[in-house]
Amino acid sequence: MTASVTTAGNEPEAAAPDGPAKKIEGRSLGQIAWTRFKRDKAAVAGGVVVILLILLAVLAKPIESLFGLDPDALHQDLLDANLGGLPLGDWGGMSLDHPLGVDPLQGRDLLTRVIEGSWVSLLVAFGATLLSNTIGTVLGIMAGYYGGWVDTLISRVMDVFLAFPLLLFAIAISTSLQGGAFGLHGLPLHMMVLIFVIGFFNWPYMGRIVRGQTLSLREREFVHAARSLGARGPFILFKELLPNLVGPILVYSTLLIPTNILFEAGLSFLGVGIQPPQASWGGMLQDAIRYYQVDPQYMVVPGLAIFITVLAFNLLGDGLRDALDPKSN
Amino acid sequence: MRRSRTVALTAMAAAAVLVVTGCSSSSKSGDSSSSSAAGAGADAATKNIVNASDKKGGTVTFEMKGTPDSLDPGNTYYAYIYNFSRLYARPLTTFNPAAGEDGNKLVPDLAESMGQPSADGLSWTYKLRKGLKYDDGTPITSKDVKYAVERSNFAPDVNSNGPTYFHDLLVDNPTPYAGPYKDKEGDLKSIETPDDTTIVFHLQHPFADFDYLVSAPQTAPVPQAKDTGADYVKHIVSSGSFKFESYEDGKQATLVPNTNWDKSTDPIRKQLPDKIQLKMNIDQATIDKDLLAGNAQVDLVGGGVDPQTQAQILQNPKLKAKTDNAYGGRLVYLAINSKVAPFDNVECRKAVQFAIDKVSVQTAEGGPIRGQIANTVLPPDIPGHQDFNLYETKDNKGDEAKAKDALKACGKDGINTVLSARTERATEVAAATSIQAALKKVGINAEIQQYPQGKYLTDSAGAPQFTQDHNIGLMMMQWGADWPTGYGFLQQVVDGRAIKASGNSNLSQLNDPSVNKLIDDAAVNPDKAAREKIYGDIDKKVMEQAVIVPLTYFKVFLYRPDSATNLASTPAFSGEYDYLNIGSAK
């Protein structure tokens, strides 16, 4: 392999003409995108919130043990049993000890449960996104580059997956795998099942995007150059084409993550996702629906958590798309 | 686009939450004077018939969440259809339309008197009333009653919903009878109809509760010529005071007075409204609103209002005065699987008995208004109930020390097991969570698994092999009697011979010869008092075996609209109002 070809992928775009007084500097694609991104206030705000959320998710367990919080601790003394187990006091039992109140029937602290739910929701969403992106990228790039029967085969498989009644299948597989499989049980199993179900059936979306991009990229000069210098398939696919696909993949990922968070919430909502007592945002929302009139505060808490997360990822994703691919606007 | 998927998810979930609850009929209400009574009228319909009236006319609207298993009297197992079907299908005997204790009394309906058992107790004879007619004017004969029992008990592939007590109890033909659909010429020889008004049942062994058994809608007459199998529900022939005007599967049914019904043949029915409407698949919150506004008169399912409506009503004394908080004749319990290690050891089961905080469970179930803390298998309103508590803990809040001692006696430091609950039942899952928290304190790790309620008894908790494969040692369960006697309550849940590979209700898989023998003794004992004592003894034996942890005696919380007349909460049908004579006040 000749080393020279590797730079071809990063061919700098002609830099925008700056004022004559300034020193002219070559800027990489990444730098240009970063400058554009910084100008987009909404996207930056979204990015900051996303980083905070990830920190929260990673630190959820340490935070809980540091403050001695137990998301599953029952405080039924804070409930009015004669009223059917609703929290005592206004605003769903808000107090200094329980800043966001407690849940009906069990009296568990909502703030702790939202924190606990963050790592479950985000881990499932990230895992599922990673899985579908990996499959989608590999198959999409192959379909786009090789064309012919490879493309036909992969594209038909994509069609099959797209036509799949995903929700029904998700419910079926989640139900049938309950109680132990692959040497796992309990929470790790449920999370793995969720990641698999959500991730494995969503790859064609990513696959199609990557395939489309590859179709146009493979006719570009740097690919021809690499091929004429003797580069083989895998090298061209992953060293030449892939770096140029990072933009769209990244953008699509940030848009896919919030969808997956909602999907996780939806499956937990249907009772086939995370099992109680493990806190998850979807599970909390499901619980809260039954009390939306008499204890609306309960629904607001997980609802707001999902809302903020989805909004932040969407803003970040939109900002990234504009920054990396301004022509798409 | 993909994002709309979540919307669909939410809609589906909403639908899933609405799935019907309940199993079958039972039980009386006795003292349901609830905790903090406000207003003189609360619980009035558990003691007397409220708004008693003979006023005719108007429309009575029934609404229900979900759909019934079937309106076909020979193909149903829900207490509320047992109750409702009496409007258009008269069984041989039925429950007196009255409140409280009186509602548990059996009265002859199609039969002119209660059954006459033979001296050996092996045959029961009923005489039909004279002058009975269907809604088309043709006479009702005892052959139609015989046919109704045959189609409902001997054709499980066509009419699969109902129980098959008759099949299990009646003497079968020398070559087993294949049912009226497969064997069009033959019939069941053990039901004889010597003339058009007499019917004789021949049993395999004496059965003291037989009058209760024939109160099931399965004995309501069906003319063979009009029976179209599973489609019969679309054109049900009426023998009662109302007949079908229209029926739309899964949507609604309209009943109008049956002009061929003769008051002189029927001492209990009144035929008050001009029209009875049944609307299906209505959201529980909507039903509650309609009841409060007087747009609907009855919630057919009769499980009580939604938690939110409940809170609103309880906070308003005026509304609270119009409610009935009655026993639902049901036990909420935790079944311990005696076939899954280490719960095959009675000491390990005792550890669970001692560990559970029943107050916490009661709160999770919705507080005292939704159930009273239970310590026996038989609810207090089933004859034969005795008050005792083999596993006493302070204030019923559980006792860690005693539980740990029992665990030690079992030779264990900790246990890992699975606790099953039904997905659609939020309070059941909440109660499971409470149990899990209590068990964790003594070293029993119970992982909660939810299963869909529609297949809970056929595929998961009620399938012994499945529980074995999935290490399901603990199962959330509710049970209501098929008729209000100890036999009707206990037989299906504690008799070892009732264990089935699928559709099992004896979740603990208790197969104790002494319990089985007591059940047989009670079934053949003609003396009521002696029977009731035996049921109390069975209860004690089961509790000694520690296979069932009684949690609460379930209570319903019904709203009683002013627009309805003749409302009486009857223990015979899970605390529901008796649907026979409800009229419109408007």
C-alpha cells in the first residue's frame, strides 16, 4: 500500500477568502465545521445539556451512594392510604427531603428515581444506536461500493427489515426472553434485549444513508486514484470512504439517540422493557399516567426528563448537520 | 416517518392498560362500613336496595372497558356476564337480586323449586315452571336445558371460555361423549328428560353444592335448532325478561323488553326500562365521567372506579355518600411454588410468610378502600371462614427475626427466585414491589417478572413446567369463588388433583392427600354446618403448609348514580350491583 493515498480523503476544501490583512491559514474540514457549529447557539446549548446528561448518567451510581440515596426505598408513611395511596401534601409530596415529591402507592423519591433512570435510558439508547450504526454502516458501505448483486442482496434485506412489524416483534422477543437467557438475567438481560431489539431492527435507516453517500463518493477522484494505485476493497472501504462518511453518520446518530430513548420509554411503558423496581423514565411515565389528574406532578418529572433529553439531542443533531453539511439546508 | 412510532406506542399502551380484570363470581359483603365514612349514604347499597322503584320506561346504559369473553351464556367465565346474562338467559336457579347477605341466597329461576337429590345423593331432579316461552314464542323445554349443558361443557373447542364442572361431575357415556357439534346424533345419557318439564342429572359422586352449580348461565336453555356454535352470540335466543335487538361484536348490544316473557312465570324479574344498552371498549376514565354525569347507569365490569376518580370522590363528601365499598369476594395473595427449590421446604415458605409487610402491600394495592389485610385463604364472607393467623407479626408489618429463623431452619442464608406479576395490573406490580423490598431485608432476592394477564394462567404462572424452567417461586394472584361456598372457593386453588399442565389455578401446586381428602369429604357431606367446618379445617391445613400468603381481601369501590334505580351490591357477583332489575330514574 502506498502511504500517499491516505491523505486523499482529507483533501482540504478551498478556504473561504479572509481579509487580506489576516494571515492565510489552511483549515481542515473539522475546523470549519467547528466554527460553524459554535455560531449556532441552540446547538451549543443542546451540546452542553447532552454532556451534562452523560455526566449525570455516568455518575448516577456514585451520586446515589455519596448522598445515601436509594431509588427503591419505600416511604409509605408519606402516603395517604385512605385516599388510595396518593402522596400526602401538595405537589405530589414535595418536601426538603424529597424535592420532586414521591410516587403514589410506594412513596419512592422521584428525584433519586429520575437520576437512577438516566443511566438506564441513556445506556440503552447509546447501545442501540451503536449497534444499528455499526451494522448499517458496514452493510451500507458494501452495498454502495460493490454494487451489483451485493447491492441487490443487501438492499432487499433492508427492505425486509423495514417491512418488519418491529413493535410486535419487540414485544414478542422481550416477553419470550424474560427470566433468563445467554447466562444473563434481571437488569443486564433486559437492557441487552432492549439494545438488541431496538438496535438490530433499525440498521436499514443508517444503511440506506450510508449506501447513498457511498454511491456518490465511489465515483470521486480520490477513490479512483486509490484504486489505480492498487488499493483493494477493504482498504478503500474503511480507509478511504469511511472517513468521509463520519459526518452523516454522526449527525444521524445524534438524531437516532432521542428516537431510541423514546422507544425504550415506549417499551418500558408497555411493560416489556425494564422491569420494576428498577427505575426507568419510560416505566415511571407508565406509572404516572394513571394519576395524571390527581397527581400531575408525578407525570411531569419523568416527562420533563425525556423531553429535555430528546430536545437537547435533536438540537445538537440539527446543529451538527448544518455545520458538517451546510448544503443540505 | 419513524418518530410517529412512539405515538402509536402510547396509543397501544393505553389500550393495553384497559384490558379487563376479574375472574368469576362470589361472596357476600357483611360489614363493609368503610374506614372514614363521610355522609350517611356511603355503602347503603351493600345493606339494602337503594332507589327501590317500579317505575317503567327510559334507557339503562351499561358501559365496560375492554370486551367480555362472550355474551353467550354457555361460553363465559366472567362474574359480570354471569350477572348480566340473567337478563336474557334464565338458569335453573339464580341468586336473589338483593343486597348483602340476602344477595347470596339461591332462588329457583327456570326451575319451580330447588333441586331434589336422590337418597344416595347421586341424582338431582329439577321441575321447570309451566308456560315458559322464548322470545319467538316457542315453548322452553327441559331438553333445551340439557342441550345447553352439553354445548357448554362437552365442546371445549367451540365454547372454550366457561368452566367444565358438569363435564367433571356428570357420569359420562360408555364411549366418552364428544359434544353436540361433533356427535350430532348422540347425547349425554346422564342427563335425562323424562318429559318436557323435568330434568334429571346423574353424578359420579354426591355433590352437595349442586344447586349452586346449576345457577351458572350454562343451564339457561338453548334451542338446538338455533345454535350456531361460536356464532350463537350474534343471535342469542332469549328466555329472560329482555331480548336482543342488536349486537355488534366488540362494540355494543341493545336489549329491549321480551314480549313473550310472562311475569307470572318469574317472581324475581321486573322488566323496567324500555331499552338496555351495553357499550364496550370504553376507557375507564370515560365510564367514570359518564357515571358521575348520569349518562351511564352501570359500569358492567364492576371492579370499581379508576384510582383518580376514586381520589376525587373520596375528597368530596357529597360524592362519597353515593359510593359502595364492598368485598369483592376475592383474595389477593402470593402463591409460593412448592415444586420450585428451595420452596419445596416448608421452612423456606414460612420465611416468606413472616417476612412480608402486609401493610405495605395493602397501601400498594390502593389502601384499605381496596382491600382489608388477610391472614386466611377463605375471605371472611365465605361461609366456613374462621379467623386465625398462623404467622402473626406485629401490626402485620412482617417480622425479620422470625423470617430469618425460618430461613435458618430451612438451611439457607439467602434465596434467589423470581416473582411473577401481571403486566396490565399496575397495583399488582406495585404490591410485588413491596413484597420484593420486604423479602430483600431477610436475604430473599426476588426478581420481578411481568407477564401479560391474558396468558398468565395458560402460558406462564399457570403452566407448572414454565415456572420450573424459569425458577418462578413466587406468583402474584387473585382468586374469586365460582359460587359462594368453601368448595366453590377452595377446590380450584388447593386441590392437588386440580393441577393442570396449562390453565392451572393451583399455582402453589399443593398436592396434600389430607387436603384432597377433606375436599372430597366436604363435597359429599349433606350437612351444611359440617361442610363449613371442614372448609375452615382445609384453610388451616393449607396455611400450615404455608403455600399461600394471603395479602388482602379485595374490595370494590363503586359509584352509585342517582339516575339508576334498584341498586344493590351483591356478594354473589363479586360485589357488583345486581343487574337484573336496574331501571332508569329519568
